[in-house]
Amino acid sequence: MSQDAKPLVRRHRGDFHWEGVDVLKYKQDDTTPFRDVTRQVLFDAQDPPAQLRYFEVAPGGWTTLERHEHVHAVMVIRGRGTCLVGDQAHAIALHDLVNIPPMTWHQFRAAADEPLGFLCLVASDRDRPQLPRDGEAETITKPFDTLGNP
Amino acid sequence: MSQDAKPLVRRHRGDFHWEGVDVLKYKQDDTTPFRDVTRQVLFDAQDPPAQLRYFEVAPGGWTTLERHEHVHAVMVIRGRGTCLVGDQAHAIALHDLVNIPPMTWHQFRAAADEPLGFLCLVASDRDRPQLPRDGEAETITKPFDTLGNP
């Protein structure tokens, strides 16, 4: 898709949907565990070779617990929730910024009563996520216990 | 600056300022025309080699009228205003998306009574902007006249 074939302005139609932007399944792979997450690709650039995506996690939902070599640069633009980055969990809210370094376990969880919507900047060419081995997830996500229910 | 030396979570301190993010001059070059614009670098990545910046134009202010080979991917996250992209001007508001293609004249203007704050994704390695020649700006910015005062 060439840059100049794209519409120059795509309006926000309300409720975090945009003109000409499809709401996609979060993962193509149906065996990967997650709950109530959608994905929208807002920008898909060649230079820089990067995508800016909008993910929305419905109240009580969560993204896949995973790690990979590629990094994520995240900004919350809706609601609130929590995130795991390595061995620490954090309460996150509107406009907070999150860096996910290489090979760092991470997961985003929406609050029970609010969605969590965030922008995620990522390289176009990137490695596939790794999932925890059987029984490993409980230990990795232990830091969430320190937060209670934000 | 290595990815993993950065703080993992940088909180929004309110009013579009963030922990550990400096509010910078919009342009280093004092001879370039603009009015009431600040710049904050939110993410500075190596892979993708990209920066995500937050620009804020105060009410009545405007960015430099310019063009360059590198592209901009923009999302409004505060207020409202207008933008010129090539030969068309557009009213823009919260969460609207704007693509600036290569070598396309562009300018962002805040509304008279509201700031215009936007994220701008850009390649780390990019060409310098070109400015209009003397007397050219008035013709290039003519499309703004069609919008009235949004």
C-alpha cells in the first residue's frame, strides 16, 4: 500500500472507530490465549517500516502473555487497567506511556469496569511471540497480585 | 539511548506532560516561522528507527508551512484545529488521523479558542524541511480560506 494512495485524513467516527479502518481479530491464531481484544491498524508505513495499531481490551479482558525480540512503544488513549512488564506490574491510565523491551514478558489487562485502549508502535518486520510453557504463566503473572483491583 | 535503559512506564502527569519527558522548542532553528508550538519526544526507537512526538499548538498558533520527502503519521489527541495537506484544508478534532505524503505542503493550526495537540510518527533519519519561497505561502495556504473559523 503506497503512502499517497491512502486517504489523507481519516476521521474518528466516535467510540474509537475510524473511517476506513477495519476492526480486526486481535490474533490470527485461535489457539493463543486472550480475552476480548480487538486490533485496528491506524498507520502502516514504509519509512519508517512501522505500524501504529490501536488495541482495545474490553472490561475484564486481557491480552496474550508473551515475549519477543521486537519492542513495543505504547500509549493508553482510553480507560484504564494494568500491565505486566517483566517482573513488575503497573496500574495504567489515560496517556500513560509503556516501553516493552526485547524478550520481556508482558500482558495488558483492562479494569473490571472499564475498557483499556492503547496505541502500540511496532516494527513492520518482527519476530513471532513466544508463549510461556505449561504451568509457567502463574509465576510470570504473580506481580499482578501486588496491585489489587485498580 | 538503549531501549532497556529507559523507564518502562512513564506516567501522564496531567495536562499533556509526562514523567521524564522534556518540553522542547518546536524548532531549533529560530528563523523558521511558527507560532506557539511545543515538542515532546515520547518514544525514540531503534527498531523501527522511528520517533513518536507530541506537538502542542496553543490556541491561535500554527506550525511551520513546509514540505519534505519523509512522511508524517498524525493522530490528534487534544483539542481541535485545521490542517493543510497539499491542496486541501481540513477541520480536525480529537482522534482524527492525518497522513502527510512525501513532498506535500502541510501546516497545522489550532482553533482560536482551543489548543491542538497531536502525536506525530516520523522516521529517525529524515530529510530537512523545505520552506516556501518569498510570496509563495499565501497561495499554498489558500485552501484554509474555505474552512472559515472552525
